[in-house]
Amino acid sequence: MSKDFMEYIRRGPVLFDGGMGSMLIAAGLGDKEVPEQWNFIHPEIMIEIHTAYLEAGAEVIQTNTFGATAIKLAASEGGRGLDPSAVNEKAAELAREALRLFSDGQGAVENAMPRFVAGDIGPVGEFFPPMGKLTAERARAAFREQAVALNRGGVDLFLIETMYDLREAVEALRAVREVSNKPVIVELTMDLKPKGYFTLVGDTVSKAVEVLIPGGADVIGANCTIASEAMAGLVPEFRRHTRAPLLFQPNAGRPEISGGVAVYRQRPEEFAADLAKILDAGADCVGGCCGTTPEFISAARRMIDARGLGK
Amino acid sequence: MPANSPPLALPAASVVEYPIHIQRGGLSMREHLKACMQAVLEGDGERAEQLAKLTLERKLPLLEVIDGGFVAGIREVGRLWEEGALFLPELVMGAEAMKMAMVILQPALEASGGKQEKAGHVVIGTIEGDIHDIGKTLVATMLSANGFGITDLGADVPAARFVDEAEKKGAGCIAVSALLTTTMPGQRKVIEELKKRSLRGKVRVMVGGAPCSEKWAEDIGADGYAGDAVSAVALAKKFMA
């Protein structure tokens, strides 16, 4: 299955799933809870969310493990009681289970799309110097523990995402490469500044390409921070520097706060239209980040199917 | 990837030749101010500290060196940040260099009787239920580097504590950070607490943090929103003007 993923994405655009956090908040995630707790407290809701994305037409679903490194879990009241290995393995198993149930329910559909489980890895939440005291060794050990457990839980590939410091992305990539030969995707999170697209600490696309591709990343790209329209402008910047497969997962516009909650006002159709621009600009895979729901992924599915590229 | 690959270097700051005669104290006042500014701009804390010591040794006018040298440097850092030519690491290092110089100069300033004219006092913290404090700390550092007196309450701070401290310190401004949509409503509580104690007219409130916006500040009746450390300084200056 894993090797297939790299072949599969060469056949045409591949659709990833959308946001997890906003789905969990809608399902009642409490103030003091972290999303990772729900892998244990509400496994049935996790399966429901994964299933909703599969039904919407996502070919890749992401495990609920964005903040599941030992460092990040230890920083919050809700996460402190969780065993990092156990939570990553459990989350991977839940995504696998959702995929199995979905495939069984589909029966023997002819030309059924292959589907994949991506083990999600986010930042540890501490900064490298000079902003913070994070060390490469500490970061890598935390990522290694997470990658081992995700692998044991049966993920098909790894998705390192929302990285605002290339140094941290590299440690996550090294950690995954130390424990698995499965495909690895690395997404940075970049903002549009007066002088172009940069990460929070000033990393550029060319620097990222220079470091991540030789480091063993199979797919690179960007997610979060910027809305779909600005993300479309970032794609050519990546394409200019690399022929590697690219993944982009923008937010559903900029959040507005209404009645104390974040509201994403963008419509699924507008989002899908921007994803089309992202594909036109040379991306191989697209998906959603904050504020996107199965509705957005469903609109993206219709957009991709209407393009009729190879699939 | 081999385990022993070197860590990535930070974006290289432009290397400027360090004038040897600084050591001998042979700089003109103009050169001295420029060196102070340059040390902050390059985030070179050791050099900033050395120049601060030299300022004392040579008995140079303190306020002039602070304002025309170190503060000028931090202003330039802020300008370059806004222009998108500098990033978070350079901003942090600039502010740290400024702080290292001020640690040396502050006691002398106070001892000389010419107590530095503070820009005002700001009570800052991250609201209750929220443990994100990197952005808040950066804002505090930049405010301090720009001459504000700072009471940093840390993270997970109840609304009433902001007001207690502001009252105690006679602060003109409270800065409340919230990084979660779930903790943002706590920022409103700070304003309500000020009203309850009839202090709303005396203390300005600024809000910040990823999910906040101008509109959110307006909705809850805050005096302003700052999207980053540089605009927080500008806003605080506007409040205290």
C-alpha cells in the first residue's frame, strides 16, 4: 500500500481530508481537553469524522495526532495524562478501522479509489533558540517516539505539517526516516510578507527545497496560516525550485470571531475553486486545514472529478 | 539522512567589521551611538553589553546613548520587521541585546538621580486557561526594550489578577494575550473587571494573539489590537502619549 501511494499520486491529483480541530470543537471538545484525548474517550466520534471525510471523497485521511509528541502533550493539562506512544498507536488504529469499515460498506465497487492513512505530526510547541530553548536532540527524540507508534498503528505514510521552523521540520523528517521507509510529506506553514512567502523564522521555499528533498521527503508543500487564495500564489514558488510532488492544504479563508467562536466565512465552492488554481499552478495533492469540513472536501472532490484528469 | 548532519544555521545577518578601537574607547560620540545601534540591529548582546560598559567608563551622557544608540537600534529592527526584511529570530535577538545593555545602564541611570523617564507601565499576561506565552513574552521584551516598565504575569492569568496588578503598579495599560478561540472571552472579562472597579477610564486595554483582530477588540470594548510585538509597542506609545 505504502509504495503504491507514490505511484498513485503520479496518476492525477490526490485529495486529502480537511480540518480536525474544528470538527472536534463542533462535536463538543471541552476547553481543557486536547484533541488527542478523544482517541481514547470518544473513539466512535473519531471514526465518524474519518468516515465523513472518506464519504466526502478524501483519498487520504490524517490521524488525530497533530499535538501527540511527548513535549506538546506534557505542556497541557489535558495532554499530561496521556502516554504518547499509546495515543499515536490508538489514533492510527482508529483511522485504519474507519477506512476498513468504509471499504467494507462500499463492497466490491469497481474502480474504487485507493485510500490511505497518513500519520499526522505537528510541531512540539517549543521554539529553537533564540526564541526558546528547544534542542535538536530533544525534538528528534519526541518525533521518533511518535513515528514509531504511528508506524506500529499501521499508517501508510507520514505527514509532517504546520512547521514554522525548518530546523524542526528537519528533526521530524530525520526521526521518521530513522524508523520507516514509508513515504513522508513535509508541509511548512508560510505567510505572505512584503518580500514574499516566509515561515515565522524567515525560512524561504528555496531553502526548504534544498534541505527537505535531500533529507528524504517524498512530497513537500505548505498548509495553514494563509487562505486558499494566497496559497495559490505560493505554488509557483515551490514549482520554480523543485519537480518533487507537492501538497497544499490552505485554511478556509481568514477566521472571524463571532460570539466568541472562530467562524470561517469562505464557502466550500470558493475554496474548491482556489484548489483548482493550486492544481493548475502545479500541485499534485490538495486538502484542507483550519475551518475546512467534509463539505469543503466534497466540493473539492466534485471539482477534481469535473477536471477528469486521469482518474 | 546521517545522524550527524550539522544543524541548520540561522539566516546570516550581515557581518560588519567590529571596529577594534571600540576596545580602546577611541570612538567619537557619533561613532559610539552608531556602534550601539548596530549592536542591537545585529542582535549582538555581548557587544551591546560591552558598549554599555564603555558608556559608563567614558562617562558619556546616558540618556543620549540610550535614545540615540540602543533605542535607535531597536526602532530600526522594528522598521525592518515591518518591511518584512527581518524575522522572529532577529527581532528576539535585537530585543535581547537591548536588554543586556539596559541591565548595565539602568542602575547607573537611577544612581545618577536622572531616573530614566519610563514610557509608562504595562501589565501583561496570557489569559486564564491559556498556556501560550511565547508571543506575550516577545511583546513584553519589546515593550521593555522601548522604555516601558513591565509587569509580566506569565500565562494562565485570571482576569482579576491583571486588574489587581495594574492597580498596584499604577499601570496605564493592560495587555492581554489569548491564543485560543476558547480562551478569548477571558479578554472581555478583564475589561468588565476594570469597569467593576471604576478603573476603565484610567487603564487602557490592548488585546493580541492569533485569533484576535481589530474587530474582536472593538466587539469586546478593548482600546486596541496588536498583531505583533512591533505594533504592540506602537499601540502602547499611542495609549501613553
